[in-house]
Amino acid sequence: MATMPVPAPLSPAPSLGYHGAVSEFKRRLIEATLHQVSGNRTHAARALGLQRTYLLRLIRELGVVAPPPPARRRPVA
């Protein structure tokens, strides 16, 4: 089983508040995981223990900066 990436610790920012800090942690964890799996959202969801559709929603809601997903392979005829 692959080791999950650990995002860099947040510097103390009291203006974020609890919910802001949690959102920032989620965003960084998702970005680190996506980077580790070369942008493959399905693999990232699996590594994080999330359903792919929920991960996609979090990416959108949290404004995650992610590498583009890998191009789909076309079957050779």
C-alpha cells in the first residue's frame, strides 16, 4: 500500500479560523496526493479513501490546483 503524502504544516494564521484551517488542510492534502499520482483523479480518490465524484466536488469547491488528468489511452485497432 502506498504511503499517503503529508501536506506541509500550516503556519499559524488566526484569521483562517477553524473551518478555514480545515479547508486549507484538505486542499493541500488533495494537491499533494494528485501530484503523487501524476494527476490521476481516480488513483487519488482511492489513495484518500474517497469516492471519485466526492473528490471531484472537493477539487471544485476548494479551488484545488491540480495537474491535468493524464490523457486517456485509445485502443490500437
